[in-house]
Amino acid sequence: MSVTVRREPMAARAAAPAPQRDAAHARKMGIIVAAAGVLVLAALLAVGVGSVRFGLSETLGALFGQAADTSSTIIWDLRLPRIGLALLIGANLAASGALLQSAMHNPLADPGLTGVSSGASVAVLFILLVAPQFTAVVPLAALVGGSIATVMVFLFAWQPAKGMSPMRVILAGVAVNSVFGGITGLLSLLNSDKLPGAMAWLNGSLAGKGLGDVATLMPYSVLGWVLLVYCIRSANVLRLGAETAHNLGQDLTRTRLLLCGTAVYLASISISTVGLIGFVGLVVPHMARLFVGTNARYMFPLSLIFGALVLLLADTVGRSLFTPLEIPAGIVMAVIGGPYFLYLLRRERS
């Protein structure tokens, strides 16, 4: 199956007058700044949403220490850590999807579809069962498990004469996900007494998380974002096509390994914290490309912002729609992302 990816004509961009390039740059930077502003506003509003609601003035009062003790406790101990995790994990998963799609020239690539999520899940559950006292190594275990699953997908999808087609990657991903998903389900079922929170973790729930989880994830995320910035030039070179990139002296194998390795890292550290949340990495890069095009200089940062916003909205809807019942963010994203994935499959087939 051939994949048609919209790319900006490089020759036209190179020949464009300087004022035109400056205007395009200003427009795209304006979109990124506006998206960041919307994200800040959405986060402030999300603080007041839940089984106990707060107005914007009461929320701001609690943030600046001018609210009642009960309100401050709810906001500082429950709401803010959860919102912080949603922002970090949404940004990480979206960046992971953007990197995978750039590296593979596959608009259907996603941490869940390439085996990262399922492989990381098995590794995390294994550590929690065998050595629960070593929680500090859980992110590393998730990285190893996600890497193994991704390598398996690539090996099964590779054809010596044809390389990797998008459809073969999807089929291999489904197969690997099925195997690791079965192992995850079996481990959870046989050890339900040892893993009381396994069901919430498998559904991608952010409930019950605290500032300690945010503090643990933050340095890993910052390192991943630094790697993401480093990948921008390589991703843009890959946009030129394999032959042109090779003529420019780019080592394609090393470049793709760099992008895929960073993607696996970002997805794995997120999964190790809150569990399985799918479709963020699939949906968000498409949204970003609609606004700023395929240039990674703009698409990667906007994907970070949109990813944080999408998961924040998904978690806020999940914890407020049927209060006091909470729907895990992973389930909300599955309801949203599943139909969108089917739409993408249909579009690529046509």
C-alpha cells in the first residue's frame, strides 16, 4: 500500500522571498504561542472541575494561598498533581508519535501501534511482581520492554526487497500487541491480589497520583524534550526523501534509530507512570500538521502543546462527566482515537 504524505515543496520554499518566509515563520510561531496560551487557560479551568467545583477566582486564590484550607488541600494535593501529570504525559506521547511518523514516513505510526505500549506494560508489571521494592527502575524497565517490542515489530514488518510498508507495520504491531497484551492480562489476572491497582493502570488512569509522581517524571521528560529538539534537523532532512538525505551525507539508518529511540524513550517513561493511554501519539501530530505543516521546527513543539492539551481535556472530561464516577483518561482517548484511526486507515487505502 502506498502512502501519500503531504510535504511542503522544498524548492519553492527555498526560492520564496525573504518577506514571505518571515511572514510564514511569524504566523507559525504565533500559532504555537496562541496554543500555549490556550493550554495555560485550560489548565486553570481544569483545576476547578471535578466532584467539587471551584470558580476561577477561588482557584487563583488557592494557588496564591488566599483560599480556605479545604479548597487549598483539594487543589494542591489532588488536582494540580493530576493536571501536571496529564500535561507531561500528553506532551511525551504526542512527541513520541510525531517522531515515529517522521522516522517511518508512516502517518499511522503510534506508540501503541508499534508495540511500545504493550512491551513497556509487560516489563513494568514484571518488575512490580518480582521486585516491587525497586520502583526506581520501573522507567528503565519500561524502556527496555518498549524497545524489545518495537524491534520485534520492525523485524516482522521488514521485507528485504521492499523495506517496511505502512500496512505491514500495522499488521506486525497488531500481532506483537496481541502477544504482549495477552501476557499483560494473564499477569494481572493471576496476581490480582499483588497488583490491586493493575486495572486502573491498564486503563490509563491518572487518579491517585501525587506530586511525587510529577517530580519523578519531570527530569525524564525534560531529557526527552532535549533529545526531541536535537532530532528536529534530522527529521527535516528525512522529509526530503531517502536519496536526497543520503546525498546530503545523512546516515539514514542512524537517523531513524535516533528518532525511534527517542520516541520509545518518551512513550516508555510515560507508560511506566500511569499505564496505557493510546491514540495521543496518533491523533495529535496530524492536528499539528494541519496548523503548521510538516516542518519539524514547528510541528514538534506544537505537538507537545497539543498533546498536553488533548490529554488534559480527556482526563478532565473523564473525572467530571459522570461524577462521582471517574472514567480513566485511557478509555476516553480510546473512544476518541479509535474512530479517528479507522478514518486514517480508510483515507490511506483510498
